[in-house]
Amino acid sequence: MGDAYAKRVLLTAAGDAVSRGIASTLAKHGCRLVLLGDEGALAATAEEARRCGDGGGGVELVGLDLEACGEAAADAAVDRAWRCFAGLDAFVNCYSYEGEVQDCLSISEDEYRKTIKVNVVTPWFLMKAIAKRFQDTKSGGSIVFLTQIIGAERGLYPGAAAYGTSLGAIHQLVRTPPPPEMYNPECSDSSSGAKVSKNAETLKG
């Protein structure tokens, strides 16, 4: 990460320990961050990242309801994020919804739809929005999705059918070859360190 200085990173987050750690580590290594999500929930994460950085204006917040946004709203949010630092070099998605632990026959339609919306559809909207900008500006960039072992073939856990299905979909999404000039997708399994990648680059550049 020593070469990460001046990289501009869009990070979806919920203010949890994982996203706080990622934000602080990126800031510590010189990255400029745009945190995307619930602005109230991310205020503390932003302050912590600023303390880990140079104390300047290297961390911005862009609000977006990740659980209910449509494609137009997601695209508009990415546009605001893009303008914060006159472009972006990477998108890191580490926001997810686990839902209730229950067997697949007990999951309600609303719960299943919410899980798929938050974990698959919204990240897909965001990926499309930023990848198109990478392509249009010919800048290229990196896209990283964090998942868990439950989304992999070996990750079979009772009561997590909806969550596992959604993370499995993310694994497949990043395995689909993009146009080579668009972006470099990477799926990182945060529980095991395993990665599913296609033309992947790290934030080091």
C-alpha cells in the first residue's frame, strides 16, 4: 500500500468495524476517500479516517440510501462522488445486509427481495455507474467487492440461504469478463483471504 498516495477511492460503508478499518487504513496510506451511504452513520467513520490521514479535506461523504435507491439515484451519487476529487481510481463495496437467520422455506418475499437488492442490485448499479466513467474518461480503475466464505461453493451455512445466494451472485458478477478498457474487478473473501478476480489490480496501481 506504500504506493497508494493520491489514489481516490469510493467506499460504500455502514460504519461497522470492517468498513472503519478499511477507511482508516486507506487514509493512513494517503488515499483520498469518498464514503457512500447513510451520512449520519458514516460521520464517525469519516472523522476517524481524517485523523488517520493528514487531517485535511481528504475524506468526503455522499449520502445514498443503499437499501432503496434506484439506478438513477445510484448514478447521481457516483457523479457527486466523482466530482469530489475530480475523478476516482477505485470503488470498494463493503456494505451488505445479512438479514435474519432462518431456513429457506421461512424467508418472506420482502426479506429475500431486500437481501438481493442491497447485496446484488445496488452494487450492480454502482459498478455500472463508475465503470462507465472509467471507460468514458479512459482512466481505468479498480473495483473491489468484499464478500464472505458463505458466498463461495464451500460456504454452506444453515439459515443463510438468502445471504449466501446474494454473495454467490457477487462472486459470479466479478468473474464475468468486462471490456478490458473499463475496469479491473476483484472480489475479496474477507473471512478467508481468498479472492475471485479478473484482470485485477490492487489499489497500489
